[in-house]
Amino acid sequence: MKITLARALGTCFGVHDAIEAAQDESFRDNLTIIGELVHNPQTVAALRAKGVRMVRSMDDQITTKNVMITAHGAPASMKKALEARGYRVYDASCPLVLKVHNRVARLVSEGYFPVVIGQRDHVEVRGIVGDLAEYEVILEPEETARLAGRSKIGIVCQTTQQVETAQRIVAAIRERFPGVDVKFVDTICQPTKDRQAAVRDLVDEVDLMIVVGGYNSANTKKLKRVCDEKGVEAHHIESAGELEPSWFRGKLHVGITAGTSTPHEIIAEVHDRIREISRRAGGADGAQVSRHDNTSR
């Protein structure tokens, strides 16, 4: 059985920088993160083991002087409120998320009604719209009806959205409101695009895809959706222990991809476990390993 890693997969620079910041020894036992720093259970567990506290919201009890904004970002008003309460605030927001905040603010200043293509209840989207007086969050073309009566519509995307979803919704808005000034700013981040493109390329060559990442990771779910839309069997897992040998029976070529919050050591564990399953099924030479385009990390 051949095993191929997608040419782009795993932790992106924004997630890496956020994790590095939270693990700084100067914070030991004196840091509270508001929310999950990144949507990956192993990373969250490792931070807790280092004495990092986590709360669901700024209104929960915080017992440390230092607080950290997650990589998903937060409204500026939240940061100001925390500072007003006397906390020392460290912002681990991904720069590409902050770019969305800035682009929305610019669209509003230019008179556009702001629309975010994304999941309304996702922490990143809540941060994007948190300081806006009015806005719409849209994820399905039929929801565009809510934009009736607007003369100027400015559109941005949640950074981890699927490219095809954004294209479909923008096209639906322009078709429904042909006389309206519609301005679309593509804010899907490049790491997300790279991982989606890598899956599209690889999925045509394999008969099984393993997608590694947190179950609450939006971008990981999008990678699984790409596989589903291509009609290729795919399984979304968080760890190597979830792999089922039955998935690999009769499979000749297995692909592996992972979301932008997935540490590379977790990917390596999954990769090694699949090799072990292959060896047990086909003997010592049962696994052939390759890197798609040799640029998987």
C-alpha cells in the first residue's frame, strides 16, 4: 500500500506563533487564555500541562494577571475591556485574521454594508463582527435574501472558509442584486488555500484519505468536505489511536492531510500507525511512503 502526504498540511505560521507565545516560560502558572488558543486537543492538553489556564469567556473567573487572546482573534472592544479590568493582555491573533478585521473596517468606512462569509457561531467570525454596528454572516446562497435594500455590499471571508463556498455565495449575491455595488475582498488565508489545493490534487490519485485535526477545527472540516465532494472515502480523526484497520482493507493508495492547527508530530504518529497497519496486512514490504510533490512540510 502506498502512503502519500499532501504537499501542504499541518500547523501554519499563525498557529505556530500563538503556541510559541503561550509556552513562554515567563508565563508559567500566570497565564489565562480566553477560549482555545487553537482548535487542537493535543495542543490544548499540552498547554494545560504547562500550567496555562483556560476559560470560555472574559466573564468567567480569571485568577492570573496575564490573559491571552487566541489565534482566532477578538474584537478590539474585548481587549480594551480586559485592560480596563487591570489584566495584562497578550494578543496571539493570527496576522491574517487581523487583516480581515482591518479590511472590514475599511469597507465600512467606504460606505459598504459588511457581509462575512463564514460560520456565525465560530470564534473567528464573532471576533470579526464584534465591533460592527450592523452586519450579516452568510454561509448559504439562499441567505443572500437578507441583503435586500442595500446599495453597497462589502464582502470578506472567514479565513478558513472553503474557496468554492465563497465563490458560490459572491456569485449568488451579484446575481440576486445586479444593480448593487458589490465589493469582494478575498480574505481566505493562503495556508488554508494551500491545504485545500493540495487535497484537490492528491485526492484524484488515492482511494482513501485520512484527514487529521480537531473535530472543532473549521479548516480541517473543509478538507474533509473537499474529499467528500470528490467522492473519495475519507475519515476525519484527531489522533492515530482512532485509525481502524478495516478502513485500509483493499486500499492501494492512502493520502494524508491535516488542518492548520494540527501539530506535525501528530501527523507523524498517524503516518507511522498507517505504515504499521499496512505492514501487518501485507508483510514487511507492505507500505510505500511518498511525499506529494516532495513539499509536504
